[in-house]
Amino acid sequence: MEVVEQKRIFDKIEYASKYIENQTNDWFQVKKELLSIMSPKERSLFSRRHKTSKKHFINDFEKKVIEFWFSLTKVNLQIDDSKLHTSEDERPPRYWGLMKYNKIRSEKAALASKEIK
């Protein structure tokens, strides 16, 4: 990211901080407002939600924005942990039930063939 682009982004964040001020301390509400005033290229610096769980990630750029927001407004933006993606939110692979069933079935068949011999 170029210095000029970075300055433009932080100018927009400063602009947003003037009209949002201390109305909220929720990071996700502030992020939503910031995304609405950014260009597509600038929005690409922010993280996206996870494709299956639809929960959020926080990247390094967003951490810098949160710190900058605090320096401007003295409002510490809160991040709701229930909205963040964790490894527990991962979905099992496709057809995992069928794979598990086939494995158990083949193990039973192997045991049955040993008993017959």
C-alpha cells in the first residue's frame, strides 16, 4: 500500500470519526460505516467473513484502524467474540457422514471375514 493511499484511507477514517464520535463502541458497526465510504480498492484491505460460518476475522490492517480510532476518539472499540470465527466453527468435509459409515462398514466386514476363517 502506497503512502498516498494510506493517507487517503486514514483521512476517511478521521472523517467518519467526526460524525460517529462516541455513538458506538462496536467495531463491526464502525467497520460497516467505514466500508460504505471507501472505494472498492480500499475495502479490499479489510477482512471478509468466513465463507461457511459467516463469522468475522480481524486482520492486521483492522487492528491498526482500531488503534487509530482510539487515538482519534478515545473510544476503545469492542469486538464481540461470539461474532469471530474460530476453529470450532469449521464445517466437516463434504460427505463426512458417508465416509464414516463406509469406514465402519468395512471394519465390520473385515472382522466378519476373520471370524469365518
